[in-house]
Amino acid sequence: MSKVDPSKPIAPPAPATPSVEKPRNTREPEDRTLGNRPVDPNAANQKVRIPPGVAPEEVRDPGSNTPGAPPVDNRS
């Protein structure tokens, strides 16, 4: 145990470091698309991960990946 000399004053505790607050006028940077529009979290490309190297045409028309396949009739 350490012995404290009662005749010496105890040093005051060190001042607390000031908390860093964000300025109220600033906004968080938003994710933007290539067209400089806000990213839509409900867009299909935000929900589905498309592997790199897949062409956009292949994503829109997966039947084009099978050569010689008849066109797909997508009527409902």
C-alpha cells in the first residue's frame, strides 16, 4: 500500500478531455450514383450483388447466355 502524506495537498484530478461534437450545420456525405443522384436503398442493384465481369445486358436478359435458345415469352 502506498503511504499518503496528509500534510501535502492532493493534486486535483486532470481536466476531462472535451468531447468532440459535430457542428450542427454539417451533414453526413451521402452516397451518390454516377449521375450524381442520391443512392436509392430500394433499387435492385442495392439488394442484389452482381458478380464482376457480368455485362448489364446479361443481367437484364439472362436467356441471352444460352446460344441458340428460343426467345422467352414473358407474358403473364
